[in-house]
Amino acid sequence: MYVFAAFAPSLGRLVSLVLPAANTAAMNLFLEHLGQALADYFIVMQVDQAGWHRSRELVVPANICLIQQPAYSPEVNPIEHLWEELREKYFHNRLFSSLDLLTDELCRGLNELAEDKARLSSLMSFPHLKVSL
């Protein structure tokens, strides 16, 4: 299972999908979902150098602009803190008897985090992402 996620710091909103693959087709599904979930906004999304973020077959909705972060620099991508939080709070020292149980716990963690805007903002609001309107 792979999690595709984006955090909108100005809204305190997490949008995520759990998908069976990490490839261009999955990224296209996520971008379509994100574009629809935040249809009233123009989204500037920072992505890493994964092949599916740079694919020629990538379909980026009109309300999304992808910005490539420098190679080998996960520390500048706030979403990395989401992965750390999930690993630490939901998967630390745990063994799951099935992939379904692991997926259930992953979804529980994502849903709990999505509902806690203050916690999300604390984890992922980087100064370089502040927007002045």
C-alpha cells in the first residue's frame, strides 16, 4: 500500500489516498482527487524527484502546479513529517497479521491526523510555505 498525500497549510487540510501502487497512474488518480477536493483553490504542490512526479504521462489538473524540490532534500518537504508521525504514533513496535489490518491502521491514522488541524499545522507548516494574501 502507498499513501499519496498533500497538506494545505493555509487551510489546515490534509488530502490523501491509499493506493496499491506508486506510479504515474496512481499519481494521476491522486492529482485528480486533490484537484477536485480543493477545486476552489489554486494549489502549488512541492514534490520530490520520484519518477511518477516527472513522467511525461502525468496529467496535472489546471488548478495544480507542481514544483520539484531539489534532489536528495527530503528535509524541505513538509509531508515527510506526516510519514514520521504515522510511523511513530501508529506503527511503532507493531506487528500486523494481515495487510488488511495494516491498511486499516494506516487509514485510521490518516483520518485522525486529518481531523486534527492544530496537530497537522504544528507538524507541517514550514515558514517558506506561508502565504500572504
